[in-house]
Amino acid sequence: MSTVVVKLGVGNTASVMFALERLNALATLTDDPVRIADAERIILPGVGAAAHAMELIAQKGLRDILRAFERPLLGVCLGQQLLFESSDEGDAEGLALLPGRVTRLPASKEAPAPHMGWSKLRIERANPLLEGVEDGAYAYFVHSYVCPIDANTIASAAYGQRFAAMVNRGNAYGCQFHPERSSAVGARILANFLSLPC
């Protein structure tokens, strides 16, 4: 068994695969339902619109597989948003691994959308994914929609408003930012994910 990166065709898969390679991780990029179901752990990256990504997941026969997966699963950027029940973006239905609805990030002169750049993480509660990550560490974000802060939020960030930057419920984990572009902090988070027991 190995780490599988889900190939949707709408993701930042090349940079994710390169980041895993730097960590000497055995990782496979695939959209094969059998290989994904048998994986030791899954990374679900995504860039683009939630509704389109969920359509691709359904077309590839991955919806039920991702929902039923019991080992560690990490959603990255749009991938985190897809873990929730629904999204304002295209009125999309998500994977419902976490409760709540993803909403549009309000734009202003002080904080125009999309949120693009480095922002501080505020650790909300201890979690294995955050082992060795300091409160106030910076991560790199690119997004126009935000996930709600609730009991499943393990780290938050602020841009116009505070939102869930990292989440965890059961075996489902998420990073709203791009760990593969977040320097040593992102590498540590990916390494922590690869170390989670299966």
C-alpha cells in the first residue's frame, strides 16, 4: 500500500507530487478507483470550482470510495472544501465528511478576493498534523471561498474574516492553504500526514 494523490485534472498535482518526492514518500498519481480504495492514505488536491470538481469525482466513480475511506485522507485547498457537506460555489454538494457549508470570502478594499499570499496560522487545538508547527507560522493561500470554524477546526487564519485553515474529523484532514508551497511549515505538515497511523 502507498500514498495516492487523486488525479482529477483540476489540481496542483505536479507540485504536490514533487513535495512528496522531496519527503521520499512512495506516492502514486491516479484516478483508478481500485488503487484509490486500496491506498494506505489519500491526498485530494484541487484548484478551481467545487461543482466541477465534484462532477469529476462522480464521473470517475470516486464519490462513494472517498466517503467510505477509513484510512488517513487529506484535502488540500479546494480539496479541503470538498470535505464539507456543501459549498456556495456552484451550489455544490460535497463529500460530507465534515459538517457545514463553504461560503464565499467577502471582498473589500483592505482584503480583495481571492486571498492570495502568506498568512499566519493560529492553532486552535493540538493535533498530530500540527506536530512541530508553531502558532503563528506562515502558510501560502490561494482561495475565494472559506470553510466554517467549528469544533473540527484545528487551525485558523484571518483575511477579512477568520476562517478554518486546517480541519480534522475522524480520518479526514484538510489544509485550506497549499502545504506543497508553504516552505518548511508545509513540508512538516505533509510529513506529519505521512506519519499518521493507518
